[in-house]
Amino acid sequence: MLSFLLRRIVIAIPTVILISIFVFGLQKLLPGDPILAMAGEERDPEVIEFLREKYRLNDPIPVQYLNWIKGVLTGDLGISLRTNQPVTELIGEKLPVTIQLAVMALIFALVIGIPAGILSAVKKGTVTDYIANVVALSGLSIPNFWLGIMLILLVAVKWRLLPASGYVPLSEDFSRSITTMIMPAFVLGTALAATLMRHTRSAMLGVLKSDYVRTARAKGLAERRVILKHAFRNALTPIVTLTALLFGELVAGAVLTEQIFTIPGFGKLVVDAVFNRDYAVVQGIVLVTAVGFIVMNILADAAYFVLNPRLRKQ
């Protein structure tokens, strides 16, 4: 297991290096100059020169990259050109909010998607299977922004069941924090629930045709025991690995959802940084997101290794 993880980490290192080069080089090609925006309307040449020296933008680009990487290796992602705050601090403030949203969306998707997939596979060809597939296809087809707006108009405005905004951290008011995240988590988790349902159904259909399931049924075991203990347990491997991979997508997909529900998370930080040409923040966000995706891929590989006996024997 340890050697398996070490191989994955070694492979990930050059990937991170290439991503960092791409991110740094791309922001240099983008139009606009954030220093001019920081200098104000007067754009005094002395002020502009002072800011360029302060943020070391007069150095050659390779030197700028090496300085940035040295900082990254020590946990310093630079200074925001807009707020003058450390980028690490900004990300540290916003990322927990997005992770809370992603975790709640993942819980919703698991609770809905996996049981629906099992039921659809067991009831293959019936009305239940047909309804489950139609609902899953609808969940994949409906745009998040439309679903979010409809929920706000109906649940928050018309019926007044849940708040549409007003997020507070878990540490300040646990119940209100959870309540304000219910609708965003539902919106973000709908497509994931549909994806999990379809993959669970596919995996279960393959397992239900296997010899050991037919043998379990021939022994007279209860159908519930056959489905949950024998069939689902063997179908779990691809589902777990898929879930680990989709969690990274949830964090990235939270950008639009947070804008709809005015949640002060990672998504809002991304949008503000892009619109204000705060390249230091953009670099930090993209790098952290990319590393997060790589970590989730490694965890997915580890889960697959643990759940697949054939790999452990190799």
C-alpha cells in the first residue's frame, strides 16, 4: 500500500510543476495591468514604479517564477494586489466555506444517488426503473443556475421555508450555517446524485449477473441480504473511486452556486480576483485547486487499491 501511494505521489510531482508553470505563464499573457489599477486615476509614474518594485514585477519572468515557487514551497502564495492581504490567508478564510458546501452536497448525493441506483438495478425494466432514469437524466440536464433561482423564488420567497442567503460560519451558529447551506447543497449535489445513480445502477447490473450472486440466491438467502451483502459490496469499488473524483469537481462547481446564493466562499474569491485582475490570487486559487484535484485522484487510486483484492496481490 505504501509503495503504491509513493508511486502515485512521485508521478504527481512533475504534474504540479507543469501546472504551476502553465498558471504563471498564462497570467502573464492576459491583457491588462493590475498595477495601473492599483495606482489610481492619476497613475503617477513614481507610484507605478514603486508598486512594480514592491511586487518585484520588474524582475525577469523566470526570476519572478522562481521567487513565486520559493514562496509556494514555504506556504506563501504571494500578496493580493487588490487587498494587500496574503493570498494564503484569503484562501484559508474562504476555502472552509466551500468545503462545507461540497461535503453537504456530497452527503445529499450519496443518500439519494446510491439507493436510487440500487433500486433501479433491482427493478430493471419496471416503472420504478423508468422513473429513476428519467429523474437522473433531468438532474443531469437542468442547469444549476436555473434550479437555484427557482428554489430561491419558491422555497425562500414564496413559502419562506429556508433562507436564501445570510451564511454564517459553523463556529458561530451551527444550526443557521447548516440551514443556509441546504438549498445550495441541493443545487450542487443534484447532478452528482444523478451521476452516482447511473453508475451505481450500471455497476449493480453487472454484479447481479455474476455467478456468486446466482449461487447466493440458490442457497435460499434472503433477497435483501443478497443485494446488500453480496451484490452491492462488490459493486462498491467503482462507486467509491468515482465519489472521490467527483468531490474535486464539487469544489470547482461551487463557484456558480456560491454566486447564486451569495455565499462568501472560494467561488466569490475566484470571481472577484478575475474581475479585478488580481493575478496573485488567481495563481494561488488555480494552484490550490489543481493540487486538490491531484490529491483526490490519489485518494481515489488508494480506495481502488484497498477495495480491489487483485491489486493488493500484485
